[in-house]
Amino acid sequence: MSEYKFSFLRSLLTVGMNLMLLASLFVAMYRASLTPENFNITFFKTVFSLIAVILTLFLGGRRLLNRYRPPEP
């Protein structure tokens, strides 16, 4: 894999992770707004469970991408 392609895929992975984290905040706010009396508990349960999954996927993707890293000159 070329250095350009590696850099592009790494940037794409980072942007994808940021978009998924933003989406998880939107989902958590929506779910929490459905039950205003338990807003904080619902929000934190939702956001932390989604963030754990997203970060696990990101770390796995980064590890997989580093396997194909171009050799240093």
C-alpha cells in the first residue's frame, strides 16, 4: 500500500469515527428526551454504551490498517 493511500484511509477512519461519535450523541439525546424524568441515566447509559462500541471498532480498524502500513525508507 502506498503512503498516500495509507494516509487517506487513516484520515477516512478518523472522520468516520468522529461522525459516528456525533451520531451517538444525537441518538442518546433523542432517547433521553423520551423519558424526561430519567434523562441523565438514559443519556449516559446510551452514550457510553455506543462510545464503547465505536472506540472498539476504531481501535480494531486502526490495528488492521497498521498491518498494511508501508515500510519506512
